[in-house]
Amino acid sequence: MLKTRPAIPQIPAVIPAPPATPHAEGVSNDEFREAMSRLAAGVVLVTAREEPLSATGPSGEDVGMTATAFMSVSLDPPLVLVSLREGSRMDDLLAEQPLWGVSVLAENQRQVASRFAMKGRISDRLLFEDVPHLRGEASGALLMGGALATLECRTESRVEAGDHTLVIGRVLTATLPSSGDRPLTYFRGRYRNLGA
């Protein structure tokens, strides 16, 4: 009688990724992220001035952050909202500093958006160095030259929302330094030009 060897289980060449774990409501992080990536958004640079640690020490530092979760909230009074990742440098700064600026970026400012979206950077000083800008009179924040519009804001309220903080600001000044340019947009994980 012939003896047969037991079959050796085949190991797949590629180990499949574990299935996405849904939240109690049924949607996974990946599903939610992919769905929201299909919502086109404008791109802004949020800026604020970090106050010096002491009156005799070095001057404060300018901080910037690219954001796509930005919207108008109210016309009377003029209010805007920006969503900040909880515990991020900008979230921590705006918890202490009530004055901040927003530059609505034009399609030719993709490089500005990219450099201020980098994670893990130590200082923003060098990032501002070769970018045309001016300092807002009402907020002290840097406002980008060539932006479609710039706003200076004062925080009215902060709302904790999951892993983000919603910062609602009253608009103190609004300027339109650029005309005729098209906006920089963000869609499906990439910066895009309107109509492209």
C-alpha cells in the first residue's frame, strides 16, 4: 500500500492587509477618508505669531500651517472656521494666541502649500524666508503675497470635535491683493488647479 504525504499548506506570496476595522457606526477610517477626499476644497495658509518667552529674550516665531478644512460661518458678524488637528503646533499656539491670519492660496502657490504641510519640522523660519509676505497690522501674523485674499482673525470660540479642534474666528480685516488668478484646490489627495 502506497503511503501519501500530507499536503503542505501553500503560503501566499502576498499577505493580504487586514480588513479595515469599522467604528461602531460601521464606517472605517479608510472609507471615511476616501469619501471625504472626493470633496474638493480650497487651500489656505493659516499663520500666527508665537509670542517671545520673555521680554528680553529673542523675538517670537512665525508659524504657518496649510489647511483645507476652512469655511465661512457667518456674515453678521463675519466669522470663519478652521479645523486643526488636536495637539498640533497650530492648535497649541491658537489656544494661547487669539490673533491669526489666513491667506487664500492661488493656483501658482502650490509650493507654499506643500512646504507648510510638511510634518515634523522644527521651525517655520526658513519656510517663510523666500516667500513674499507682509505682516498683518491687526494680527501681527504673516500674510502671503500673491494670495487671492487675506484675512486677519481673532478667536471667538474653540470646539473640541473628535481628534480635531474647530477654531471659530471673527474676521478683523479682509483684503483682496490679487485679482484674476484662480484658486488652488485639493481633491482626492492632491493639489489641483481649478478645471484641471
